[in-house]
Amino acid sequence: MRGLPTLDNLDVAGATVLLRSDLNVPLDDGRVADDFRISASIPTIARLRRAGAKVVVCSHLGRPQGRDPSLTMRPVTERLGELGGFPTLQLGGVAGPAEAAAIRGAPLDTVVVLENTRFEPGETRNDPALADALAAQAERFVLDAFGSAHRAHASTVGVTERLPSAAGPLLAAEVDALSYLIDNPDRPYVVVLGGAKVSDKLAVMQHVLPHVDTMLVGGGMCFTLLAAQGHEVGDSLVDGAMIAEVTELLSAYEGKIVLPVDVVIADRFAADAATTVVPATEIPAGWMGLDIGPETVPLFSAQIEAAASLFWNGPMGVFEWEAFRNGTAGVADAAARCDGFSVIGGGDSVAAIRALGREADVTHVSTGGGAGLEMLEGKVLPGVAALRRWL
């Protein structure tokens, strides 16, 4: 592990360990809709239990404004116990005398889960009082939530400053995978970016373009680049405020940035809209591009499959609707066929590779899209930086 304390350096036998996991999963009518992050958290919990620790898990769920019953951790905790095969105990709060008493009284083999950390207003402010209360409930701390490590919150940074701490195996693997791409990736190094807005990915583009061999751009963000080249994009999504900066990138890295040659367009933004395929440079007025086209998929796939190092973040179209899913599915299939070092991040990208049942065919499937992007932007993640005090 590069520059982080790990569980190999933390004595947890007989200790109560507060484990910050990333259990921020989508819910559908009070049920877990996608348990990828829950499954990813279980090996760390299992390792701590085998080492003789009492495990107390905390995580946020969604973005509640205060206490929100629709975002309780209860369904997540139930699924965690089902997948992990261990007893769980869901507490009614985050940190306080009642929670501390419940933790002390819980059997050693029971995984205790605190309520949604963002029910506490001090969580996102890294409030010292909340950090004190969280730390008072345990003797050791393990940060395993890569998807939250880019947030300086009480449960990611505050507790780390108060208890002997280490990076969990999941966090360590995430940082290692991204560090490989940052430090010295094998060539050719290919980055695939998608998603709706250029503004969400501009910093990544600026930071990594000097270091990549090819950058493939799809999704809604490609239309801002096409518009910057002077092409007609109809009613496609264009981030007008980004045109000047995108124009500079296209000029500075001509040949590195590859755009779609054709797109699937629709007459309205709807799952059942009328569709057709046109050249990416000839989108008629009144129509909008919602996926890369059938000629672009093999063009992108050839670059992806030939990569020695690959990073993919963001869908190639409106992946949620079947009519505009082929581009993302094609890229996912190509990523699975790539024999190089491959990292997949971002919700839709991960969903696509999993939908194909091919996640085992890529090197690393990341649990944190935003944190991975910030690492590639050259930023130091606050949660990771806080852990280094324990080296």
C-alpha cells in the first residue's frame, strides 16, 4: 500500500472498531436496489471479526436534510446481514449515551450499525463535538469508504484524528489502483469519459490529457466538444460556459481526443422517443443526441481493447433507457475484453459492466466515482491525508 497505514499495522484483537464503510446505495420503495457497495464492504468486516474485534459500522445514505425516515440505514443493515451471514444490530442514532451503551452490550459476533451519519448536522461540517462522540464509542478506527474519502466529514476525517486508525483493504485497493494510473501506467493509456456535463469532467481532462495516449469522449458531454468545433448539434446538451476552455483543449491535444463519428438522436428526451442514427457532425434542429452510434462503438472498442492501461468513467448515453443503452454496453464489453490494467468507476459504468456479468474480467471496479475523479485531478483526498498521521 502506498503511504497509508493498513490493518497489518493496527491491533484490533479484543477492541471495539468503528468502521467507516460506504453503504450509500440506491433504495427503491424502502428496499436496496443495488447492493454492490454493501457486498464490497463485507470482506473488511469479515477480516475484523476474524481478528477478534467488535465491529461498529457507520455510513451515510443519500443526502438527508436532518432526520429522514425514508433514508434510515435499516434496509441496508438487513441486506448487510443477509449477504455477510452474520447477526446485525441497527441502532436508532449515530452517537450518544444510548448508542454507546448498546455497543457495549452487543455480543462480540454481532455487527452493530449506526444510523445514517448525515442525520447529524455536524457530519458534513466535521463538527468536533460529533467527532468526539463517534470516537468515544470505539477504541480503533478503520476508514474503508473510498467513495466518501474526498469529503472532510466527522466520520471520515474527524474520527481519524482522535483514534488509532488505518485504511481498510477496500480503500487501500482503490488508492493503489488509481495511483498506478497516476504514477506510471503502461502504454498505451486510454481514458474513456462520458456523462452529461463537461463541467463535471473538465478538471480531469485538463489534468490527465498530458499523460494519456488517447481520450475517448461520449455521453452528453461530447456535444459541447462538437459544438466547440463548429458542428451543428441540434437540441443536444451543450454546456455553453465551457466552450472556450474546451476549444483550448481540442487545440492543444489535437489527435488525442477522439469524439463519436455517429450518434443516436431522438426527437425528444423520452424513453419512447422517435430515434435515428446520423453523423455526429450533422444533428438536425429539433433533435438531440442521446447515445453514441453503431459506427462509433467499434471505433471506441478497438482503442479500449488495445489499451495497456484503461480508465473509464461515465455512460456513453442515457443508459437508463433501452433505446440509448447500446453505446455504454458496447464500451463495457470492450473494457471486459481489454487485457491491460483496467479501472472502471462511476455508477452507470459499474452498472454496465455488472449487467454484462463481466466485472471479474476487469482489474478493478471502483466503489467511488467522485473520489476517483478527484484523485485523477491531482487532488489529495482529505480522508486519505488524515490517515497518514498514523504512519
